Amino acid sequence: MGRLIAVVLFIAVLVPGVLLARAWALAAGRRAVAAAAVGFTTPTPEGLAVLRRQAQHGRRVRQLGFLLGVVAIAVSIAVFAEASVFLWLPALVIGLLLGIVLAEATRPRPRWRTSSPARRPRQSELISLGLLWATRAVVAAELLTAVLMWRRGELPDSVGAVALAVPLLAWVLAEAALLRALLRPLPAEGADVPVDEALRTWTAHLVAAAVSVLALLPLGALLLTAGIDLGGRVTDGIDLLPVALVAGGFAGLAAGLALAVFLVTWLRPVRVDDRALTV
């Protein structure tokens, strides 16, 4: 009976991760609609110039993120020596994801005439509020887990500092990018409105996805580590806490990896010749 309860609990804890991955798969439809709207219009020369500038800016800052990951690898080699061989890939991934968020948070303001009076979109028009709040909840869970494990001495100081600083920094940059996307007025020319909406939708989804990956992967690793450590203790009766932690760790890692796949395919800039709804 105890094994059956443990299996049921394991499956139940995996469900939120599966639902989160499914929600991000559905979010691709919103991006497809935004891309199709751009493809079926003729933007003004100012709109075309904005698309070129935004694409160049994104590539340059993401390259900076790659260099940041290389620097992080060098630092890990200097600090951890031979043990750093296991940190090369995480360091590079962290640099790339931070580059994505930084690129969206620092995008140059479009050079077109804005509407008068100023009109601004609602946040629900750019990204699902459920996904947005799920991202914030994942970040909060990762920070809370890292703090608890660090205070209990289960994490080295260097690991605890990284587990706290990186998701927190990415979350602050993401909120700044979302705020900029909301406060920027819509363009005055109707032909540029689909371009503007697509750029805002790209920003909202990219920062939310990048921050989610930066929180889900370490959260999954921390929960998995905690569950394995608790699984070795001797208790009276059935101890379901290690099972729940291990299941939560697997769910976090699976959802983070699935979302990373979506994120890689979403890095392509907005294009005028997109035909997302054609077959």
C-alpha cells in the first residue's frame, strides 16, 4: 500500500510540470498569430527600419551573453579547478539566457511617430497572465528553496550565491522589459501597429521563457538533491517527503528542458515575410 501511495504522489507532483509545458506549447499560437499579422501587412519605411534595428540589437546582446558564459567558464576553472568540468555547460547556458533577457530589457525605442493621445496595450494582449504569474511563482519557489537549503548548510556558499543571484537578476531584467513593453505608446501609422504588437509579444514571451528556464532547472536540481539526501534517512512508517521532492525535481527539470526547446526556436527576429498561418 505504501508503494502505491508513493507512486500516486510521484505522478501527481509531475502533473504541474506537464501542464506548464503544455501551456507554453499553446503560447506558440499567440506568437504565430502575431507573426502572421506582420506578414499580411505592408509596414512603413520607419517600421522596416525598426525591425532591422531590433534584430541587430538582439543578435549583438545575445552574443554578449555568449561571451559572458565563456567568462563564467573561465572563472569556474579558476575557482573550482578540475571540478569545473561539470560547470561548463551550466555556465554557458546561464550566459546565453541572461543575454536573451538583457537584449529584451535594453531594446532601443522605435523611431516612429506615436499615437496622440497615447494608446498602450494591456498585458493580457501580449502574453497569457497565467504563464506570467507561473513564471513569477517558479522564480519565488526557486529562491525560497535555495535560501532554505543554504541556511541549513546543504549548499556551499558559492552555489547558494549563484542559485540566488542569477534567477533574481534575470527576473528583475524581465520585469523591466515587460514594463517597457507596456508603457511604450502604440505607433500612429496603422500599418506599423502589427509590427509593434509582434515586437511586444516577442519580448514578453522571450523574457518569461528565459527566466522560467533559469528558475526551473536549478529548482529541479535543488529539489532532486534534497529528495535524494532525505531518502537515505531512517524513519518510522512511510516517508513521502523524499518522493515528493524527487518528483518535483524531475518535473522541474523536464519542464525547463522542454521550455528551452521552445526558447531556441523563438529567437528568430520578427520578419515582414512571415506567413505563420499558411500551409
